[in-house]
Amino acid sequence: LTKGGTYTNGQTFTIAPPSREAAGLLEEASRLIKPLETEVETIVAKGDGASADRLAAAAEVVVAAQDKAVARLQAETEGSVATLMTIQAGGMGVCVAVFLAVLVMLGRTLTQPLARLRDYAAAVAGGNLKAVAAGVYPPELVVLRDALARMVGSLEAKVVEVDGKSREAERHAAEAERALAGVKEQEARTAEVLARLN
């Protein structure tokens, strides 16, 4: 524990080297184990009660030293965890800021051009076939803008064509009315001539 390293005990795990202070506390706990071992050997060899009291005192000293080392390691680990959580929170904040920036950019890139296309379509629907979809558009919307402009151009050509045919139909209707009036006049003369002959 005082030097860290990789250990295998059924599974392989790595222990990071502790700080100088924690390593010193771990070495102190390790040195206190030797007197504890001596007391255990004395109790096993002699079996006297005085050795048992010394064993309990030595065990308490070792446990206290180990508790102090573990408390220091825990404090260091908690500090590392707090640092990692601060870094993670900062990273999350950066991610949120980037996400919001992307949303704003998408809003400007797509919402404004879509609003201009909507206004253009409304102008055309209102009868203004000379309307223009002005402004800068992202490549995706340039295709839509150009398609709408072609459609409006086609509608304008059809309106001109229909208007021309309508004028031609009116001219033919006027000619037909004149011809009909002429035929009626001729019919009236013919009826008058037939009436005189009879």
C-alpha cells in the first residue's frame, strides 16, 4: 500500500501510490505490527495473562495507526472525487453552452430564411407574381427557393397564356356576334323579300 502498484488476487487491480503523508502513516502502521506479532508469539509460547494485556494494548495502537492512515487516504480520495466532479460539471456546462449555441445558429440559419420563404409564398398567393424571395439562404433552402421561383415563373407564363387565349376568345366571340348579327339582318331581309313575293 505504501508504494502502490498492480496486484493479482483472483483479479488484477492497480493501487495508485499514496501521497507522502499517507505513505508515512501506512509505514508507521506497518512498523507497529512487529511488536504486535512479538506479543502474539509470547502469548502462544507462555500463555500468561500479562502478555494478553500487552497484546490488547499493542492491537489498539496498530488499529489507531491504521485508522489514521485510512482516514488520510479517504480524505485524499474524497478530494480527488471532488476535483473529478468539478471537472465533470464544467464539461457538462460546456456541452450545454455548445448545444445552446448550435440551437441559436440553427434558428438563425433556418428560421429566418424559412420566414422569408413563407412571406414570399404569401405574396404569390396574394396575386403578386413579381414577388422575389430575397435574402441569403443555406444550401438546403436554396433548392426550395429556386423550386418556388420556377413554379411562380411557370404560373406567370400560364397566366399570360390564359390571358392571351382569353383575349383571343373574346375577339372570336365579338366576331361571332357580328357574324350572327349579320346573319340575323340577312335573315330579316330574306324574310321581308319572301313576304313581298307572296
